Amino acid sequence: MISDSAINKYEDLFSPAEMYGSYIDNALVTTNPETGKTYICPMLETDEVFLDRIERSKQAGRNLFFEEWPEAKPVVHDPEKLY
């Protein structure tokens, strides 16, 4: 689980991109405000790896989360199902 302080560092650096919990599977996700694509945090991500990615992003001058996290698949709602 990624700590609130690590998430705050992400949001401070990459605003207007936000980090938030997905209501569908409680996963941590971020959305690229330029493309509208959403990326999902790997299940085994640690604060150490997360914070390292922030530092590498600073050095690279771009948000590496959009490159290194897998893109979330769009949710298709089945009208026949009760959610």
C-alpha cells in the first residue's frame, strides 16, 4: 500500500495529474490529463519503488508513471448485471 505522504509528493510534482483509489477494485490509479488514459498501480508496489519513480521522473523531466505503470482497461458495464 502506498502511503498518503508518497501520494501527496506525486500530486505536488505532477499536478494537475491526481492519484486516487478506483471505486471498482480499490486500486490506486492516476490519469494523464493530456491523453485521458488511466494507469494502475502494480499490486506489489512499495513506497520505496514509488518514491524512486518520482525521483527518476524529476531527473527525466516527465511522468514515468505513465510509462511504467500498466494502462487500465476501460470498464464496460453490462446492462444485464447488478453491480
